Amino acid sequence: MNKDTEHLAQKIVDAIQDKKGHGIVVADLSGIPGTVCSCFVICQGNTPTQVEAISRSVGDKLRIDEGVKPIAAQGLRAARWVAIDYVDVMVHIFLPEERRYYNLENLWADAVLTHVPDLD
């Protein structure tokens, strides 16, 4: 993962932690041929309201601090699994049951996974 991607991923992690998102995993996909991006940032919220708040926090922080807007965002209406596309970084914000079902961390078994400790 290049420095710009690492910086963007860290800003996303900070925004997630601002809204008490947990179970954060940064999946480095840069060494896997044919992937759509270099990095996934995966996390979860406990309720649709929290998933929505985390999504808003990520969008606000990147727009204000970095001048970056996503090229797409899906799932905001139901707020059960929100995917936000920042080209090199994809953000996935899940409710717990959806996260278990889709299991993105194991789907990309070749990725280098970094588990970010939850804040107390």
C-alpha cells in the first residue's frame, strides 16, 4: 500500500473511531492481482443509526480534512451494510449480522489484515 493510501485509510479509521465504530480491520489488497482497489477498511456499528453516523463521519472527515469525496456510496438508506468507494480505498460499514454473513475478511484470504484495537 502506498503512503497516500495508508494516510487515507488512517483518516477513515479515525472517523470510524470518532463514532465508536468497532471491529475495525484494514485489509491491504495491494499485493493481490486484479483487485478493484488497494485497501478495504471494514468495521461495524451496533444499529442502523450508528452505521449511518459512522458513514457520515467518514464522509465529513475526508471532505473537510482531505478535500476528498467518494465516487460512490451504497446502502445508506437501509444502513445495514454501507459501502463507500474512495477509488483506492473501499469502506465497508456493517451491522454485526451482515458482517458475519458476508465475512469479507476471509473472502480476501490473501490480503494482509491489520486489526485495529477498539477504543474504550
